[in-house]
Amino acid sequence: SSHHSQQKSPNCSTWAHTEKSIMTGDIYVSTTGNDSNLGTIESPFLSIDRALQEVASMDKSTCSQIVICIESGLYNVNHIDMQSIHGGNYNCEVIFCSYGEGDTILNAGIELSSNDFIQVSNYPSLSNRIKDNIKDNIYVLDLKSAPYNLTSSDWGNIYPIGTYNTAGRYNGNNTGPMYSELFIDNQRQTLARFPNAGYIKTGQVIQLGRESANQSNGEPAFDIYKVDNALASRIDTWQNLNDVWMYGFWQYDWADGSTPIHTFDSENNYLTASYQSFFGAKEGADYFFYNCLEELDIAGEWFLDRENGLVCIYKPINFENSFINLSISQSSVISINSNHITLKDITLMGSRGNGIEISGNYNKIENCKILDIGGHAVIINGTH
């Protein structure tokens, strides 16, 4: 599904290395079009899905190529699915290309307007958790309200990152797709974390999960670390420990994994991780905490109150003119299960999944830009 957006589009012009070549189109799509139009340059379609229907109905045995011209502008899409009926053949290539001034942008995320952010003081339950000297810089947007009208299924849960996580060994819904990410002017924002950069070191290992007996419910035992007094005092200020995650290299410097905090015992300074480390735990391992609202304290960080759908950011310089994008779709922006399709001069962005997935032969990606993606930019299976 595609619809147009009248909001400002991101300025990607600095990325272009090659000028767009002008092609004469057989089918035209525009943000000012209508899907009941004819699909000509004077009467363009609105959606790429409608253009695909037209491509499917065309006789590809009599033409040398079919060109779909998509006018520059921002198109909100969830997933564009190109099947064999949309593909070409050895004599007839199907080409999707951009035309007009500026970039043709397919956004699988949702653009957030800087005008919809208000000061955190309007949300006392959040404001009370922010450091006093930072509060004036923290702004909040409600994803549940108009014009966004999103629900928790849109932004998703936080699931483990890192190759060597053990979440699947524990009961419950512990693994899933990449969570929604926030991008400002195509720069990935960092979930509020401590320390702000680099790592801290694990303390003494009180319990090594993988060498301990399973819990009474049959789940693997936890790793438990001792923390120093300074860190203990800091953790004591975090109001919702179940939201806070730890990412680190718990045993080897090539084996990363993440886990939520399970509990913190402030009497003994014992920190318990929800998921044990794959290769075991050690003292002196590099790690950091993330997804912690109380640690939202520098530009470039953000936090999402997932229960209430509230995006919290540290307001950056020139915020009013920024392009703010939240990745939403869990699908690739474009999938091609077909042959002889070319994507040319198109910008794709905003998926929690991959940018382009191709399974087929003689397909081409030419001078495209892929931004703000949670997974891989491009996955190709096939020959050329």
C-alpha cells in the first residue's frame, strides 16, 4: 500500500554520485496522482502497487522495455512485492526509475514532524525520571495520537541483539524482529545508554549461569555480577529496571550478546542478567547499558516509552528543519521474486527489516540509495 506525503522530504542530494538519466516512461507515478488515472505523464497513478498491476497486464513479448517513471517525492510504503508477473524477459527489461527534481523516496517508516514534539514537562511520569539539568532539552511525541495513530504492534518490543544471545532458551516471547529505530537527517539515534560512549567492565562474577543448575522452572540459571558502589548508586536511580538492557562481550571479544536486567540487589550490589551468556561470564568484560530513560542526557540519544507510545529525544540543533524518521515495516522495502527487473535512481528507507531482497536472474540495482534500515541493505540470490 502506498500513499503520498505532503511533508518535507529528506535532503539526500549530497549522496548522489551520478546524475539521473532521463527516460521516457510507459507508466508514470506521482505523489499528486490518482490510482484511477490512466498512468500517463499527464494523468499519473498515485501508488507503485497500481503501476505494478499495469505492468502485470502488459504484453511483454512485443516490447523492448517497459519503463515505470516514479516522480521525485516521498512515498509511504509498507512493502513492494514484485512477482514473476511483473518481470521482463531477455528482450524486454522492466525498469523502475526516478524522474523530476530531487529524489524519489520509498519510506517504509513514518516521518515525524518536529512540530508535534512538546517539552517533557507535559508528561510528569517521564519528566520525573530525567536529570534536572537536562529536562529543558527533552521533547516528547505521542505516536498514538493523530496524525500517526500507531499502536504497540507498529513499534514493537525490544528483542536481543548480538549473535550470541541465549534468549531462546528461556520461556516466553523473547526473540523477534529488530525494534523501531529513530533517524534524524538519516543519522541513527542511540537508545539512551550508560556510558554515553565506550564500555564499562563487569565486576566479580558471583554466579556463572552456564555452570549452575537450572532454575526450578527448568530455565537456565542467571549470570550474577557484583558492581561497585558508584554504579550501584546509579542503578538505584533507574525506576524501571525491566526496560534496561545490557549489551556486551561477556567472555570473548568476538562474541556479543544482550540481555535485560533481571534484578538488582542494592544491599549486596548484585546485578542479575535475565539471559545467561552463551560462552559464560567473566570479570573485566566490556559492556554497556541501553534503553534507560534516566540516561537520556546527550544529543543523539532517544528513548521510546513502549507502553504509552511516547518518543523522547534530546532536542538537536536545527531540530525544526530536521527530517525525523521512525522505522516501522518489518518487511523489506522491495522484494523481487522475478527476472529482468531494474531499479534505478531510487532511495529506499525506513524498514526494520532489509532494504531490497532479490531472488531471480538478470535483475539490477543501479544508482540507488538505501538509508535508515534495520537489517541488510541488499540481499541477492540469482545470476546475471
